[in-house]
Amino acid sequence: MVDRNDMQDEISKLSQTSTNLLLDNLLRKHNVKLSNDNFTNEQKSQLKKLVLDLQESFQKLQKQEKK
């Protein structure tokens, strides 16, 4: 029998992998290369904030699923 926590962990891994693939495809589609020369400091900070916001959203979703 599958443990609920194991199932949630597996779903979390799948969600994270799916998100990574989608983001990677999106960046490739628009010919974005993640080198230091492509982004201004402001763009870098916005990108970091976006990633942190996405991580926080996933964590909230995981907490809600556990309830």
C-alpha cells in the first residue's frame, strides 16, 4: 500500500520536474541564454524574485494538499 506522504512527495517531484521542463522550453523558444551578459541587474533581481515566488506558491500548494 502506498503511503500518503510518499504519494505527495512523488507528486511534488513530478510538479517540480514539469515546471522545470516548461520553463526550460519557454526560455529556449525565446532564445534566452542564461549567461551574465544577457540580463541587467534589475532583470536578474526580477527573475530571482519570480523563482522565489514560484517556490513559495508550490510550498503553499503542498501544505494545502497535506491537509
